[in-house]
Amino acid sequence: CPEERHHIRERSLSVVNIFLDEMAKEAKNIITTICDEQCTMSDKLLPKHCAQTIANRKKKDKNKKNTIEIVKPGAESYRKTREELTTMDKLHMALTELCYAINYCTTVNVWEYTFAPREYLHQHLETRFSKALVGMVMFNQDTSEIAKPSELLVSVRAYMNVLQTVENYVHIDITRVFNNCLLQQTQNMDSHGEKTIASLYTQWYSEILLRRVSAGSICFSMNQKAFVSLTAEGAIPFNAEEYSDINELRSLAELIGPYGMK
């Protein structure tokens, strides 16, 4: 019926768009879960966790009976049986199937419109990566807490390593995702008008660290090559060197680039 042609056309385009968007969204959710798990495992390898291991080893020597065995990083790689699937195994299997479906057709033609399934996934990954970058900064304005640049860099690298493996499943340019997202993080605002890594760290260093320098609570140490705190008795301790030594500033420079540092 000619009268129904327009309605059928609009309905067809809507259904195809929703279907491809939901497929890409599901793949993005699985990738996000894998990324979060990898970031958690990378965090366990940070030097800050060494003190707990050393302390537990000393306790073990004193009372060998009442000791709790700590699960060390890498224990998740040991398999009890070949049949037993871990959560990560199931997620990778689901991701493989979804990416195979997304990668099966380069384009889908409906009426006079052409849909590219891979572009849906690319767009979702780019949006998610941008949000994840800002989320990993963990900036809390009320408590003035923020992630150390070196720890943030470790998490970002873990996230990027997972995203790079997506290229093994589906033919998309992950480098384009990295370039688009990371370059925006060197500006004051991203393309959606949201805060970036550069703006959050600029705010923290100028309002928290430099304000304490002006108040005389922090001075520069030539020996340590970092700003160190001069904490008065009874005051809340604040370790400026944890955010201003050469390793932290190098990590910050790598994250926000020359433009962000400027």
C-alpha cells in the first residue's frame, strides 16, 4: 500500500538503528567490565601495597599458626581444571561472539540509508573511554582528594591495553579512539563540555597545593627534588611530596601533554 510506505520506511530505519546501537552498547559494557578488572589487578602491583606484604611476613614469623594467607597478584591465572571457566573467560567468549556479529557486515543497507555497525561500537568506546579517564582521577572536591598521577597513569595504561585487544576481534581503529580522547583531556573541557584530566589537576594543584605553599605550610626541598610539607603539631598531615616529586610530575606531564602543562 503506497500510504504505508513512509511508515514502514521510518519503522525499518528505527529498528535497525536500535538493534545496532544495543549490540554495540552490550559489547561496550563487556569491554568496560574487563577494563575495570584489569585496572584492579594493575593496582595490586603498585608499590603502595608492598608495606602490607612486609608487615604480614613479619607477623607470620612471630605466630606461624594464626596467619591468614594473602592472595598474591597472579593467582587468578592458575587454573584448577580445564573445564572450570572464570568470569573473565565467559566475558571474553561473549565479547568474541558480539564482535564477530558486528564485524560480519561492513555496512547494512536499509532503503536508501547505509549503516556501519563498527562505527556504533567506535562511538560507544570513545564516549566510555572519555568518562573512564575523568572517573579514574577520583577527584573529590569536599575532601580535596585526588588520585596520584603515577597511579592514574598505570590505570590508564591498563585500560588502553584492553582496548587495544579489541582490534583482534573487530576491525576498528582504536588508535583513533585514543587520539580523540587523550587530546581532549589536555584541554579545559572536552567536546561534551565536561571537565578533563587537565582541568581537574590544574584545579587541585592551584587550589590545594599552591595555596599551602603560599601559606608557608609547604617548601621546596633541593635534596628530595620535591615540595615537602611542614606539618605543625596537631594539624592534619598532608604529604605534598606524594604529588610533587619528579616521578609524579613526569606522570602528570605524560597524561596531559605539553598543552595541558602550559
